[in-house]
Amino acid sequence: VADETLKGPSLDNERSTCSRGLATLFLLCLFNTIINNFSDRPKLTDSYTEDTWMKLRDAVSAIQNSTSIRYNLEELYQAVENLCSYKVSPVLYKQLRQVCEDHVQAQIHQFREYPSSSLDSLSFLKRMNRCWQDHCSQTIMIRSIFLFLDRTYILQNSLLPSIWDTGLELFRTHIVSDGAVQSRTVEGILEQIERERNGETVDRSLLRSLLGMLSDLQVYKDSFEQRFLTETNRLYAAEGQRLMQERDVPEYLHHVARRLEEENDRVISYLDQSTQKPLITTVEKQLLGEHMNAILQKGLWMLLDENRVCELMLLYELLNKVKGGLTALLQAWRDYIKSFGGEIVSSPEKDKEMVQELLDFKDKMDHVTQRCFQRNDTFINAMKEAFESFINKRPNKPAELIAKYVDSKLRAGNKEATEEELERILDKIMIIFRFIHGKDVFEAFYKKDLAKRLLVGKSASVDAEKSMLSKLKHECGAAFTSKLEGMFKDMELSKDIMIQFKQYMQNQSDPSNIELTVNILTMGYWPSYTPMDVHLPTEMVKLQEVFKVFYLGKHSGRKLQWQPTLGHAVLKTEFKEGKKELQVSLFQTLVLLMFNESDECSVEEIRAATGIEDGELKRTLQSLACGKARVLNKMPRGKDVEDADRFHFNSDFRHKLFRIKINQIQMKETVEEQVSTTERVFQDRQYQIDAAVVRIMKMRKTLSHNLLVSELYNQLKFPVKPADLKKRIESLIDRDYMERDKENPNQYHYVA
């Protein structure tokens, strides 16, 4: 117990009154107890000495005369202990409670008589707080002096509240439970909170003390919390409606986040912890839950279009707090991807940029899921489903364009990326490739472009080619890449054959001065090429026959078909500047060799001598006379070649390099060629459907139409319509591979 001397007059005004009143309380209580139990001067035992009695009388006399009390708390505590030891604890407790109750009852008048003006609400709260603080300090002092009574007699009687609880009970009963006082107190607190929400500065310590009072008195929930939550609900309902009309979504989201932070700060600063959950739930419901659909409709697409990462992150965090928020966000996110991606895929005028835009869009959406949506698996899966949905709305075209995009990256001359960057690009392309249903369309166009790269020597990197092949094999299986792998094997075998052919030529009695390189292509692996008969020089024809004899001598029973459209050559040429080597196509070779015999030739003469088809011939002449390396001069000058044009050898040609590559002007792939490639794919699909039907029927023997169709969908790896399946089934019935049941037309039987 603190060793502290109580002094009446020496204390400041209010505190002096408080302390003197407190001293009077417990001293009168002690004195009355003694008087009631010991009328007149009792006969005192050794344990209750004459000195104790004199101290109590002096203390009372000092209070009455407003002079200092000469006894410290320890002596008063001892006096209480002595009284309790004389078995007067019940009377002492009763007297103490009565004196305290009388004192508390006297305090209520100052609040009932307080002016009711709203301007005085703050001073009313301050007076209430001061009264509560005084009451607490008085109760603590009384408990300190009467501690022996509190820990013996009161503790042993379970029905009696402790001195502290008695003080709370008296304050609750006589002051706070008063209807007018409680109402005015709560209204004053709510008014202060509303002012703070409106941006004004309030006394938080005052609010913390008063709300702590309500909590200690166990009236917090009933008297304050319910009204507080009702006012909060009303305030934010109106605010949400107003701000959704006035502000754009990013600004509104930041406002909501700030409001939630403010309310959490209020809980930490002065509200009871139990209020946090219902308070935050109320704010989230009114500012987010009620406007969730409006926020998504008004702002999500704009945020995604502008790549507002911070706001998207905030949107996810806020909607994650609201019931059903992420579900609504997920659906809106899926709809956005389908809409935006659908515009990319469905616009023919954007075909040139389609694949790059798809890759950029996928990167952007991946960034959003990782940064803003916390790598939520549900959102990642929804993104994949959305991509798969919109990319297949336009059948076959995306697959074709992806194959061409890969060709542009793997073709020699692509200096846009290093090997590491190229590998990353191929990985990204494979992600888009996975979404495509018609992978056989991709294979057809990819195979055609790969053949050009391998045969013309335009592949940028063999390692990159094989890396792409490995990715396709891992994704689609060995059957998908077997023909592509066969193309690489043909190129490697051709190298071995040419080594053997060179050895063979060295043993010939009449060696040629032309060095021949031949690529042997297996027809089943490579795209089909339309043969073109051209007039080769006698030396070339003779060398072809030599190779034919050599090859068929090693591989009897095989048939060789020459493809001049894929050939190329290196010509040794003499200009005035000196000797040069020209790396040209076979068609360019045939044209240039004519100028060994004549200085000038017409288009018609060249056509008759070479046998090259008209369109191909004009492109060849254009590359030789109108390109960067003009080894022929055209008369008259111009970019286009006409039938009346004449050409002569440009002996004045100059170039800094010794070996010059003259590129053939490539004819852009025509619509007919694209349609032809697509039709070959569809033809292959029919064969695959027929094979699958026969395979299933051979195993099952008898099967209904619905079960057969279901099995086919499980086995086929490309999209197919039920009507197409029905046509193939009818075709197989006509060819006696299967038959209908005579009684049930929807039942099929396998015909062995």
C-alpha cells in the first residue's frame, strides 16, 4: 500500500474536495462501525490498543476542522485490519457500501441539471469523464484501505461483490443507467465520432475513456454499439450512393480503402475490440457489397485496358473481403478476356498482327494474375478457359497464323532476338498453341514452312529448330512430330549420301566440273510439290543421270522425282571489277546461263529457252534486274517486268562482297494455296475419323450410335461436328465396314 498522507486544505479545489470527501467516507465508515460496536469507551484488549482509538478520533476531528490528517494509509489500513479481527466485518462492509452509495447518488444531480444545448455536449462529456475518473480513483483508494476486508470477509462470501465491483455497480445503477444521462452521453460520443469522420479533430483520449467506462460497466453493447452500428450503416449507405455517382472507380476504390483504414484505426484508438468485426462488415457491405456489380461494370475493363496495376490489386483485395466479391470479379475478368481476345482473333484485317497481339495480351493477363490477383489458381484457370474459348471461335486461322509466326522467328535473317530470347518466344508461343483445338492445321502449315527453311537453307538455327520440335513432341506426343522428325532425318541422311557420292565421282573416268548436292526427301514426310519441267543445261542433265545411277545402285526399287523449284546454285561470274560468286536459285541460274551465249535476250526468248512458267519467270527476272544486286539491266527501266522488255548482262556490276546472295522474290502465299493446305488437313481428318470408327467397332463388335460418337470424341484430337461424324459412319456402312441393326437403326455391327 502506498505510504501517502492525505491532506485536506493543501489540495487544489476539485481534487481537494474529492480527496477530502474520500477521506471523510472511509473515516466515517470506520468511526460509525466502532461506535456501533463499542458504545462509549470499550474495554480494549492488547490487540486493540488505546492508541488506535485515539488515532481514529483525531482523524475525524481533523476532517471536521479541515486540517491535515496526521495518519498515513498504512495506519488506516491497520485500523481496518484491527476492526476485522474483532468480527465486525459484516457491519463494516454494510456501512462502507451505504456511505459509497450515498456519495454516488449525490453525483447524479450535476448531470440532470446540466444545460441541454448541443453546444454543451462536449463539456457534458468532459464532466462525465471527470466524474468517472474521480469515482475510479476513489474506489481504488477505498479498496486499498479496505483491502483486508476485501480479501477476507468479502472473498469468503461468494454472494458479495468485491469493493471494486461494488463501485462499478453503484456508478452503473445510479448514474449511467439514468435514461437521460445515458442517452446524452451516447449521443455526445456519436456526435464526436461523426465529426471525426467528417475530417474534424476530436479528443480521442476522452472518447477512449468514456467508451472504456461503458465497457467496464457492461452497458457498451446495449447502450452504444447498436446505435453506433446503425449510424455507421446510415452514413456509409448515403456516402456510397453519392460517391459512386460523383467519382470514377479508381478514386472510389482508394476512398473505400481509406475509410476502412480509418475505421480500423478507431477500433485501435478508442472503440472496443468486439466492435471491429461488425463495424468493418458494415462499411464493406455499404461501400463495396451494395455497389460491387456497378464497380465491375463501370471500372474493371477500363482498369485492365489501361493496365492500372495498383488499382487492380486494390480491387482484388477489397472484393476479397466481401461475400461473393471474388466470384463476381472472376466472371467479369473471364468476360473481359473473351471479349478482348475475340476482337483480336475475329478481325481478318488484324491477321498480320494477331499472334503478336495474342502473345502481348497473354503476357499482360499473366502479369495481372501474378501482381494483382495474388496468383490465385481459380483466376489462372479461368484465364486459360477464356483463351481457349475465344481462340477457337475462328476455326483453323489462328493455328495457321501461329505456324507462320514461328516460321518468321526461326527463319534466317531474323535478328530481332538472341538465342535466349528466341527460346523464351518459342515457350510463349507454345502456351498459345496449347489453347488451339485444330493442332493438325498448325502441323500442316508448320511442316510446309519447315520444309522451305531446311531445303533453301534459311533456318536461323538448327538448335532452335530442334528445340521447337522437342516442345511440340512434349505437348502433342511422338505421333504428332514423327513426320517432322523424318524431315530432319532426311537432311542428315542426305549429307551422308553426298559424302559417298563425292567419293563415287572421284572414281569416274569423266569427272564433271560441276559440284552437285542433292537432298533425298521421303515423300510421306514432306509436303507435296507440283513438279515443273524446265530445260536444264546438258551438263546438269548428265550429272543428274550419274547421281540417279549411283543412288538406285544402292537403293533398288526406289523412284527419284526431281524438284527444280527447290534447287539453288553458286555461279562463278566475271565482271569488269573482277570475279564474283553469285548465290542464286535454280531458275535464276538458268536465266543467267543464257547470257554466256548472248549479250541480250527478250522475255520470250528466255521463256522458250528455260521452260520456266510465266509468273515464276517474271519474278526471277525482277530479282535479277530490279533488286539490290542488279546483275542484269532491263530495258526499259522499271520495277515490273513486261513481255516486251529486253535484258542484257550488266558487266559494270559492282559489289563489296565476293559472294553475293541474290534473293528470289517470293510470291506471297495465295488464298488458293492456303485453301489447298486446309483441304488436305480436312482430308486427313476424314481418314483419322474412319480409322477411329473401324478401330472402335472392331473392338466392341456392336455399339449404339450415341456410344460410338462418345468414344470418337474421346479419341479424336481435333474439333469435329456430329454431322461430320454421321457422314463418315454412313460412308463406312456403304463400304461394308459396318452395318445397321435390322431392328434398331441406331445400333451398329462390325462386319469382319
